[in-house]
Amino acid sequence: MAERGVCFRPRLEALAPLLDKYHQRCYLRDIGIPVPKFTALDLKHNANDLYIFSKFGFPVVLKARRHGYDGQGTYIIKDTQHLEATLEDIKKGRFKATHVEFLLEEFIPFTHELAVIAARSVNGEVVNYPVVETQQQEQVCRRAIAPADISPQVAATIENISRILLNSLDAIGVFGIELFLTADDKVLVNEIAPRTHNSGHFSLDACQTSQFEQHLRAICGLPLGNPSLICPGAVMVNLLGYENGIGDYQEKRQLIETIPNARLHWYGKSESRVGRKLGHVTVLLDNPSRDDAIAVAQQVESIWYPNQT
């Protein structure tokens, strides 16, 4: 279709280096963006070569190069014994990982996981949403706190990273950028999502322009909207499936909506599975306190998850 003159936004050349996690890391490294140490690993040929693993030291992170999302295909390997057990389970298909090509990377002892939504227009304008702190469970985003409690210097570094990336790709549209922050305030890019992203869902209720409107503005050639918060702070909590079954959880949803300034978004999925994203709730806060955001998130989770207080 592109060869026949169909206009893609983002253009296909901007997506190509990002689809494979190893190629994505190589691209980021080559344009000067800081990333964890990494290498490619083919389980067919060198899975038993412990030198490849030991040069990073344990723990080490193993990621499927393609088709991984919400933690699928990602394994944090603690030691040699855990490595052997994980490789055996992958070979037997217990983790639904039929692929054999992986990205092997050093484990980063981060203080915070961060994310930012960035948008680039047809004219090359780049805007950034407030950087958020994401909190994960089993490699799935559980919460996003906006704004992240980071220094102005770290925020400026992240903004610079997004500009370098989107300008290098000549991208048009919204991109999600996931990052690690270390104890010495070093920023490393973890992954790039060339699309609207879960870490930006808070923008639906907490920003002047949502990430979804922003994406449409960018690809339609309209001026980009203001990404600023309309409140001092916000916390987004993913409503993840905690059981396998059918249900709409109406009673729990109604209780969550009684929380002051809560905005609940239900995705209308008929089937619940453990870890599946069924909806999210964003609570607008009257201050940017991280502790207050976590307390509100725990209030939501105490309603949503059974046997949690």
C-alpha cells in the first residue's frame, strides 16, 4: 500500500526499527540514547552457553524479541539454577513462548520506573506529557502516578531523549517511552511503544488534551494540544483480572466510583483472565504527593482485589 502512495502516519520506516526489541535497542544505542547493556540470544544455538549470561551477572533479564506485551515473554533470572529451570519451561512451552530469539540484558537496580508520552506533529513539533512513575507487578503496570517525583534535571533529560528519538525517526503521532531511573539519577530507556500507551491513560481525565486526541491531532496535521495537567496530581490504577471467569463486576465498579474525583473507564470485556486489563480508574488529586497517590491507589485496590486491605 505504501508503494502505491498510501500515506502512513507514523510512517512505516519509523516503526521498522522498533518492532524487534533487539533491533530497537541497537537503534537507540546508535543514536546516542542510554540503554542497559544487552545482547542477542538464540535459544536454539547458545542457550547453554553460560558465559553469555555470566558476563552480565545475575540477576539478568531475558525478553522475547517480538510479540511480548504486559510482561509476556519477559523473565528475570535470579541465578544459574533459575536460568536452567526457565529455559526448560520455555522449551516445553509452559510460558507460551514458542519463539527462540531473545534479548538478554543486564538487570537495572532502579529506584523508579518512569514513562512519558511524547507526540510529534507533521511540522516536527514535539510535546511531552508530564513524566509519570509506573509501578509494576509481574511485569504488568499496576499504577501510574502523575507527575513523577523527579528533579527538574531528570525531567529535562527525559524530554531531550524524547526529542532525539522522535526527530531521528521522523515520527508523526504519539509514542510511549518507558525508562529506568537509578540511584544516581541516571536515566536509561527500557522500551519504546510506537502508539498510545497504558502509562498515558491518566491523560483522558487529568490533562487538557488526552493522548488519544493528541494522536489524532498529530496524524491529521492539526496543531498539537496542550498536554499539561488540569489538576496538581493524579493516579491511574489498572483494574486487572484476578480470576478466570465471566462478569462485569458492577458492584465493585460502583464502590470505586464513590471515591472523590474518581473517573472509571470500563473496557466492556466479557471474559476475565488473571492479569488481563479490564479497565482503569484515574483519581484526580489536590496535591502532587506521591504518598497520597499511593494511598488512593491502595484504596481502589482494596475494593477491586479480593482479600486485600
